[in-house]
Amino acid sequence: MQFDCVGFGLCASDYLCLLPEYPALDQKTELIAFAKNGGGPVPTAMVTLARLGARSAFIGKVGDDAEGRYIIDELQKEGVDTGGVRIDPESATPQAFIWIDNPSGKKTIALNRTGISAFKATELNERLICSGRILHLDGREVEPSLLAAECARKAGRTVVMDVGSLRPRIESLLSMVDYPVVSENFVLQYFGRIDHAQAAEKLLQFGCSAAVVTCGNRGCFGATKSGIIFQPAFDVNVVDTTGAGDVFHGAFIYGLLQKWELASTLRFASAVAALKCTQLGGRTGIPNLEGVESFLNTHN
Amino acid sequence: MQFDCVGFGLCASDYLCLLPEYPALDQKTELIAFAKNGGGPVPTAMVTLARLGARSAFIGKVGDDAEGRYIIDELQKEGVDTGGVRIDPESATPQAFIWIDNPSGKKTIALNRTGISAFKATELNERLICSGRILHLDGREVEPSLLAAECARKAGRTVVMDVGSLRPRIESLLSMVDYPVVSENFVLQYFGRIDHAQAAEKLLQFGCSAAVVTCGNRGCFGATKSGIIFQPAFDVNVVDTTGAGDVFHGAFIYGLLQKWELASTLRFASAVAALKCTQLGGRTGIPNLEGVESFLNTHN
């Protein structure tokens, strides 16, 4: 197999502003620090896999502009294959403006989605979609995501999906996914105010192998037919939570690739996500394998 | 005289995000519209003068980077002279991230000041400082601003200063300025909760010819020894108030250059600032002379 994981989803360039305090409307404030990073849930998961030593590829769309070239360059520097990145000459590359509150590390994201066109069915390269052991999706473009999942499943690939919020035809998507990793925000939107452990269990009804609910700095719940696991978040000095979920997904996929038990995978993914949060930017703090192992050896 | 006005101050590139509503912390939102503009109080005032047909020049510092080149290009496209822009090889160009609430047009600015170095006394070119009939300052770099004002006054030039907030040695600065144009924020910081008309009058004590207090969408007060004038703001469809003050200062200087009465100058400057607010960006909506005149002819 050419890749360990192929990811398909939205990409953007991130403008990260660390602020002394999240400001109210009609204020002026000065940044503590600034960073520009390539961003987007799936590309950041692919970068995580590359840092950990796995072979990853990204399929997505950028505009024919400096931001698009920046995104591709950043992925290539990380060793993520970008052969599947299409350039849309008609529109600009999406940008995410992120204001991070210090010291909580909580952030608000203003996304400039631009008019970038959705992937057409004819633009999806089946061979490329199936060229990894795992396919990772963000499900933001419903039709091409369904097509990609269907094609990967037919070819015997494992499908992972990051579900950050409620999307159209979510049931169809979930029924094509082996490992949904959903946010607490999605749980609230889909199930209402239910227990997160219960939500993880309910997701199994879609036929997946395991389901995970991530709950930010509280930790995550994983459900399989054998039961529920809770993994608390590691206590680190948080600077910026941007991309913490995306990095968790990448590290979770790394655990799947190693065929680890769910408990070990969740512990590993939590550690990688925690380390990411100690630096400004969605990608700056992503550790390599040695970095995670050394962290895990000193944290029980 | 080579120029009608020379301006010295901070410059930045503006990233303008028009949002459906100013978001709380820990939210995700999508932009209604995005614009990138050259920014900074003095450069935007110089662009205003250029659009109105006056000859203006900007003195300031940028980093040796793409943002710095962008700022210089934007000024040159407008016809603003950039011979006095120095490039600091040691640091990055400042950036302003601006989130605008729709439909109020109110905004919050997060400034990435970077470590860009202050102008040294030896870097100020006296000949250039005195090469305009008027010198416009933002007073943000106290020492070089004082030096520039002193040198301009000695050469018989008129000095205008935009005072957005309280600065060190403000009294020394104010005593060198012919026309201080101060914000209501400065009034609050310096005088406390006093009447804005009274604040304008008190500023005359520093020896200036006239003093102006701007009060956002309520209007402005101008004081001379002959008395106080109030100019209400024009009622327009506000999209974005970014740079409204800066544009007001540029148009105010235009009135000084024409030797108009204070009342006419304030009415003109209010109209130019109001027109600016009808479009996204600190500079996009700045009208030319014909545009202001046609607006004034239809608004009493």
C-alpha cells in the first residue's frame, strides 16, 4: 500500500493571534504572539501522522493564490503527499482567523470559507482514495465524502471520520464509517443533553467498530461492543487549543495503524493532543514519536 | 513645496473580517466578507489626501517581508510618496486583525505590533519631514514624533496630530501641535468624564490654533478662540467603521490646505469619513473630491 492514511477534506491557512484576554466588541488589543500555520482538520491530522512517522497524503482544494501555495508547501515540508490537492482557479484559498485567550488557551475561529468549489464526483480519484490503509474524512462536503467512503469500503479500507458538528445526511455518512470520532458539540446537536459515554455507545448503532466522543480538556470516551472506556485529558500548560481535535484524530489513526487496543490508542492520542496544546498554532507543538513516548513514560 | 502633507507614523496591513455577529470566546463563525487593505492611521490619512487630489508622502517603517512590500505597493498605487519608508531587516511588518460586527459596523482590532524598531533620531530625514505644507503625526513613537514636530515648526510648517489614546509626554507633544484631533477615548483617559465640547476647549490651552474631539457616530466638536462648533455625523448605511477616524484626519487636513473655515472643514471631513464607512475596509470606500461634493450637495 502506497500510504498508511489518505485524508480528504477542507484546508485553510490559519492566522493565530494569542491575546492577553479575549476582547469585547469595540476594543483595541495587542497580540502577545502571532503565528501562521497551515490548517484544516484533515490536513492537520495528516501532518500529525507524518510527524509520528506514518506515510500520509492529503486530497483537497486550494485557490490559485499565495495562500494555496503556502498550504501545499507546508504539507510538503512535513512529508505529506499533496498529489491529490486540486487548484481551483475560480476562487480564493480559505483562511481561518483565530483569536486565542491567554491563559485559558480557548479560541474563537472566524473562517473565510471563500467560494471555493466543492469536489465534484468526477474530480475524486478512486485510485488515490484507496491508496492508503485508512481513509480519513471531515464529512464537510457530503456528496464527495459519501462517494469516497463508499469507494474505500468497497476496496476493504478502514474509514475514520472527524465529526465536529451536525452535517446533512449524517446518518448515511456514519453508516459508512468504521471509526467516528465526534466532538461534544456534535453530541449536543445530534443527541441533545445526554451523557457523553451514552452518546459514544449510541453511535455504535450505525455499525461502526468503535466510536469516540471527545470532550476537550475533560478527556474522551471510547465505546466498543465490549464496553466504554474513559481517558482523561493530560494536564499540561495549555497555550492554544487550536487543532487539538485534529491532532487527536491523526494520533488516533496512528494507534489504529499499530493495531493497538482502544484504551492504548486513546491514551496515546490524548498525549499527542495535549503536547500540541503547549505551543501556539495548530501544528507547531505536534510531537514526534519519541516526544510522545517520553511524555507517556513520565505521565501515568 | 514638494508635498501638501507629509505623514509620519505606524503602518500595518489590515485583515478585515466582516462577521454576522461579534462572536463570544469558544465559538466558530463564518465570515460574510473579507478584505485585505493597507492600514495604519497616518498612511490611511495620506491615502485620503491622495484620493482627494492632494500630494502626500508617508514616512514609516516596515519589515523586509511580503507584508512590507504589500504596504508600500498599496501606497504607491494610490499615488502616496513612499521615499521615506524605511525597511527594518530585523523584524516583521505589523498586522492588524479586525473583526467587524454586522450590521453595527463596530469593530475590535487585534494588533500584531511585532518587534519593529522605533525610528531613531538619526533616521529622521529633516528635509523630508519639512517637505510638506503640513506634517501629520500619530504620536505613537514619542521621541521621533517630538523631533519631527519641532523640526516642522521651526521650518514654519503646520502640525496636525491624531491622538487616539493617552501617550507618554502627551503635554510636550500637544504643545508642538497646531491642530490636535483627539478621540473620545483620549478625552476619557486624559480628562475623565467631561463634556466633549469642554474637552475641545481645554485642549486650546496647549496653544493650538484649533482642537477637535471626534465622537464616532455622534459627530465631532471643534474649538477655536471664537467658540465651539458641533458637527453631527452623517447618517449613512454603515458597513465598517475601521479607519473612519484616520480618514477624517486626512480630510480635515484637506480642509486646512484649502484654508476653509473650521465649520466647513469639519462638515467635509465628516462626509468623507461617513462615505468610507459604507464599504468594508479602512480605505475601500474613501471617495474622491467629486464623490464628496456630490454627497454634500444631497445632504444638508
